[in-house]
Amino acid sequence: MMTSSRSVVSILLASSVLAVSGAAFADPTARECATASEDALALRKQEKLKDAKDRLLVCSTPSCPAEVRDECARRMTDLTQAIPSVVFDVKDAAGNDVAAVHVTMDGALLADHLGGAAITVDPGEHTFRFEATAQPAVEKKVVIREGEKDRHVAVTLGGSDALAGAPVAATAPGAAATTPAAPAADQGESTWNGQKTVAVVVGTVGVVGVVLGSVFGASAFSKWSSAKTACGTGCGPNDPAQSLKNDASSAATLSTAMFAVGGAALVGAAVLWFTAPSGAQVQVAPAVGGQSMGLTMRGTF
């Protein structure tokens, strides 16, 4: 019976993992195997694929229970295919390849010498920094995608990629020296800021609160009048007009709450608008209690 190429790769990979892990780890217990398997799942979700692979090496050892071991070996196959890799093409300003390069990724050492081989990394956005003797450092931000293999990243040392602050080449005799352009003169500082934006939003909430308060107030008055008309000289507890009375009471409560929120918001908006300095920071949040509603504001004025 013929075996598919994927199955063959899986078998070979599992065999190599078992051989390596058997030498690298000292027979983890069944509990340690299960923990390593769970850790690998969590790290996989966090896109820390290289760390996940290390944990899978633990739960793939021969001492682990067969069920855990086989599952980890299967996931190792998929994970190995998912881990991306990069190849750095580093050259000097003359176009020559440079191998003696110190490379860090997100501040951590990745390689102290480049020999042209692919380097595995976790997927995501990374900042690579390249440093070589007598050359200004270069930084590059690169988004590495899962499953991307041998991604080539080109870097030129001593060229336009050099970081600001690198030594400037001497000006040739007779040539006009160039200086960085001065920033454009300030054309006038805008009087609009984030706090005034918040004031407009809070003011809008206030207007809406007043409008809703008026609507519920009118509804309460109308229903109360209807209840009085229906009752005449008096109503019993089971009279249909009692429903109108209850509705009127609820509408009156909502009207009062809306007017309170609207009034507070309008006052707050006025304070925010007229006390807005440059760079003010304000936080506005609704406050709802068992019998009340409102807004809370805090910030620097």
C-alpha cells in the first residue's frame, strides 16, 4: 500500500523529533508531558511558534503517554510548516555583501554573524537592527507572515537606510554645504483641541436629554389628564384608569431623569468649553444607579 508524501514527511519528522528530544530531555513525567502539550497550545495562539515548538519537543519524548506523544508529533508537523523564516541580504554602500553583522530583533539578539542561511522567527511585526563595524546602524520594520519561508530582507549599510545621527560625509571643496531644512514656522496654534471636542459631544448629550425629558414630560401630563378624566370623582384599584396612572408616573420619572442628565451634561459642556487649555485630557463616562442616571467627568483642566 502506497503512503502519501504528507504522511511520509510526518513520519520522518516525528522520528527525528523523538530522536532529538530523547537526547535533550530527561524523561518527563506524564504530568509534565500534559503540561507541555497545553503550554504549546497557548503559545500557538499567542503566535509564539518557536516557543511552542520547544514545548512540543518535550511532550513528543518516548516517556510520554502514547496518546499525548502522537498528538504532539502531529502538531509538530503542522507547526514546523507554519514557522516563517527570513534571509538577510546585507550589503555595504558599494554593493558588497557583508557577513560580519550583529542582528537584533525587537531588542533581542537574533544573530551575530550572517552566513546566508535562513533564520526562523515568529510571525508578526518585528523591528530588526543591523550593526557592523565602522558603519551606522540600520533598522527595518518588517511584518512576517505565518508560513512565509525564506523571506528576503534587503539592507544597505552606509546608504539611505542608515539611522539619523550617522556620520555625514565631508563636503567636497567648492561645493555648497547642505544643512537640514528648518521646520516650517508655526502658522498659528489652533484653538481647537480634544477637550472642546468632548465639550461638543457632552453638549449634544445634554440637548438630547432635555428633548427626551420634554417628550416624556408631555407624555406623563397627557396620561395623567386622561386618568383623571376617566376616573372622575374616584377610581377603584382594579379600574382600567389605574394603568394610565401608572404609565403617567413612569413617564414622569423618566422625564425627571432625562432633564437631570440633560442639564448636567449642558453644564459640563459649558465648563469643558470655557476651561479648555491646550493638551487637556478629559474622560467622560455614564453613571447609572438604582434610582438615578448621570455623567461623570474627570481629567486635567
